[in-house]
Amino acid sequence: MTLTAGIPYPTAGEVAAELATAAANRIARLPSIGSVLRTNPIVLALGLALTPTTMGDGTLPNPVDTLSPSQMAWANSVTERLGLPSGWLAQNLAMKQHAANMAGGGTLTEEDYDQVAEDTYKQAQAAGQLNIAQSAVTTGGVRVTSRERERPANCIVGPYQDILDICAGEAHHIVPDMAYRLGARPTGAATASPEGRIPGAPTLKEGMSICLTPAQHGSGPTGIHGRLRPKLNALGAASPVPGTAPMGAITIASLSEINAIPDISPECKEYAAVRTVEQVTNGPGLAAPGRTREAPLPSADAKRVLAAGSY
């Protein structure tokens, strides 16, 4: 998944022109990687360490000051889009630019920008610092905000039990109910029970849901379940506890697939995102581990962290 899709990259010409000015270019005053330690190094997600040397006035240079205006605009836009902690992406981009300059290249490619964004996202995710409620969690420009909204017309979104009987198609749990469970899908009276679920999770009946057509809802290559399953599997495979991932990451993946459905209005997608993020935030929390695979059932390690509600 390209995290920065839809965000214009700074062109090489823009960056070169801006870095040519004294106000924007302080890269020459930064030391090379591995210079003598004078303060605690700044360690970034790219696995590099920058040890700043003092300026003429005795102060330390800020690596972010080496970025051009267009690079800063890109970093700020991506930070808002992905819900990253303030300053993290700019710091990582400054390091990437510094390394490129030291290597004699200096020009970053679109792949370089994507890699910095992805590395920073993973860093923030691992630290539980993703600001999901303020990020645009999809590539289509749908912005998730925490402000209250009225439900748009022709938008059937709400707890599963509330929309099940009014949905002419199929009610779909936006965050798969599987993410909240330690075992098999409940039936009968158990659909209203918190037993066998991660701490703070909504019951199956309470899970935020949206009305989809059967084609939109299917497990085939064009259905939402068919598209979402490999994304969740990949999240779980990359986790320190396989088969689990932070609920924030699961929420982002789930909402991205809602946004990919062309027949849902942007207003309805935003409403669904707000309601879903609120439920996850006020329930288990964005940093809590969730389940990423329907089968096999969670391993002993996965079940332990799921039941504990934290890694």
C-alpha cells in the first residue's frame, strides 16, 4: 500500500532551487554520519544516527532546518494525512536528504519519499503514537475528524444490531468482528456478550457497521472481505506477535477498504470513519492488540496479548 498516494512530491528542481539559498540550506554545517559524539545522537526510524555539531553561536543545528520549503510542505501534508506525531517525518526526511548529500547524490526520488513515510509510519505505529482520529486514513482524501457529524442521507451506518433489519443489502462490520475475538464467531445470545473478546471491545451486536450490496461485501477479489483479508494477514505477519496488530493499524486498513468502494458517498465514508474511530478509541484503544486472521485461531502468545489488552 502506498501511504502517500495523492500527495504531490517535491520536484527535484524545486528542491534544488530552494536549497541553493542560504536561508534554506544549512546542510554544509551538519557533520557526517559517525562524527565524534558531542551530544546524545538523534536516532531515527531509518536506522541512522546524526550527531550534531555546534553552530558558531554555540547552539545545535536543527536537522529539519536543512529541508527546503517544498520538502517541509510535503512532510507537513503527509504528517496530517497519516496521523503521524508532529516533527517525526520531517526529522526522518532531513536525515534521508543528509545521507543522500553525503553520498554525492542529493536528489531524492518518489520511492525515497515513500520509504521515509512508510518507515515513519511504522515507527509511530510501533510506539503507539499514531493519531488516527486526526488522519486521513485513506488515499482518496476522506478525512477522519473527531468532530460530531450528522448521518448523511442514504448512509446506513451504526451498530450492527441497529442496521441489520433496515439494510436492504448486507450489514458489514467496518472493523471485522474477528479483530476483537479470541475464538470463533459467536451465535445466539453470545452475540451480545463481551466474553471471549479483547478488553473494551464492542460486542458483535455493537460493532460499528455499514450497509453494503452483496457484491461489495463478498470474499471474492472485488468484495471488501477479499480485499481486506490479505492486508490484515500482512499486518499480522509483520507483528512481533504474529497474528495480531495494533487496533489503530487494523482500523486504518479497514477504513481504507470502505473508502475504495466507489458507490459510497464521501460524506458517508467520512461519517463511517468518525463513528468507527470513536468506537475503537473509546473501547479497546488504538494501541491495543487485535486479531488479524480468521483461521487458525490465535496462538498461545497471540491469545495472551489479546486477552491482556496490551503488548
